[in-house]
Amino acid sequence: MERLGLNHNNEPSYMGYLTFDVPGRVYSYTADGDLSLATDEIEQLIEFLNEVRENPPMWPQQGA
């Protein structure tokens, strides 16, 4: 099944995906596998991703 251009992932450790509708403010989590993240894990992941997004020095360097 294809959703949002993503194919279903059959990897046993796959836990789904986050969609950021408004970066830093509005998101949705889709548990699309045998495992899923707990609410506190989702919040921690979003906080981390927002920190990286807001701090370009944390971004991987191209060609490095």
C-alpha cells in the first residue's frame, strides 16, 4: 500500500513515520509497523528534530 509516496515497510523494527505539517508546531505520527513509539518517545523525537532544524551547524556537511 502506498501513502504519501511511501511504500509499506516490512522491516520488523520499523515504527512508522512523522509528518510535519507546520515545522516546529503541527505534526502527526503514523505507527505503520509491528512496533510503535510511546507518546513520550514521540515528543522527545520531535524536540530533537526541532533542535536540529533550528541549528544549521548540527546539519551534516555535504561532501564531508
